[in-house]
Amino acid sequence: MRKIFSYLSVLMLFLACRELSAQSKMPVSDAKMDLRFIETVRVKSDTDNVKMGGESRWIEITLSYKLPKLMEGADEKWIDDVEVICELLMPTNYKGRSGVYAHFTGKFTYWSLPCDGKTHSESMYIPPQILSRYKKVGEKIKREMIKEMYAKITFYTKDRRVIGYAFAGPKGKSDSTIDSVFKKVSEPGAMVINVENVIMPRNKTPWAPFNYDYYDLIKEDVQK
């Protein structure tokens, strides 16, 4: 029996190492993600007398990553239709129960990404109305809430092949630990509230017109 457990342990270690090795060879590398609260951007005018009511803090998710540099004339110098799926877990309450997470998701698709060896940047946002709805009962929106959140970004090609990940979470948590938390909340019976399509891509937010040329082009949704 001990030998069986030993063989299983070695097999699991081998599979884990193989997965990490595969991830290290993915086109998307050096991916870094950061979370922070940010006030709604405002463009002032002489005729604007509208004032914000209630809490106006968004969560800003910033992302940076690299793609490999390919020689001129090489095949596949551009990667078309890369889909980015973002997930965030925020502690919340549900019917008086603690230990529950609100699982926010959102996605968008790039028109085309150049394999230029340079650092690419992106940002996504969660509106204040969503945060107010799913924060813990009686809790105010404050900076310390970020310390309890987990975030994950997955890059997919148009044929649904994973080409990269990015993670963010509480201080000291490794990427593999953060990933395991997301796997647990997807299991049947997990204490989680799924809230889809609330992490907004930059082009759908008040930040859309700023630093436009700094970012890669996001495809607009096409209704068929």
C-alpha cells in the first residue's frame, strides 16, 4: 500500500512539474497584475453641475506582460483574436453566512497582438455599483479590502488554447495557491456567488479615450 501511495505521489509531482514547465513555455510571459481602488475619472466643464452620489470607487485591475520577439518575415508574427478572461474573488455575505466569495468575471478580445518582445499593458475595471451590492454587510469600500481579494487572468487563442496566465492575491500567496483557490470555488457546493460580465474592459469604461495609442486594440462586440 505504501508503494502505491509513493507511486501516486511521484506521478502527481511529475504532472505538476510538467504543467509548470508547459506554462513557462507559453507565449505570454512576465505577466504581472495589480489591484487598486480608483475614483471615477471626470471631465470637467462649465455646464457640468452633476455630483456623484454615494460611493464612487472602482477597482482597477492593471496588467502587464510580454510576447516573444519573432524575426521579420517569420510565420505567426501576430496573434489574432486573443481572448482575455478576468476573474476576481471578493469576500462577501450571503443570507447571514460568512466565508462566501463573490466571483466576478469579465472578458474581451484583442484584434491582434504583435510578437515584438515588448511589454504590453492593459486595464480592466469593476464599477462601484457592483462593489456596493456585493461587499460585506455594513462594510465601507476601503483600500484594505484589496488585501483579501484574489484575481486571475487567462489568455486564450481563437482555438481555445491557453497561452498565458496572470495572478494577484493576498501578500505572500503564490500563483499556484491563488490558482487552487479559483479551482475550489468552481467545485460543486462551493460557497460562491457567480456574477458574470461585471469586470469591464477599458473600452467600455470612462477611461476608454485616455492614452488610446498606449494599448493594443480591443475588438468591439459584434451582434449577429
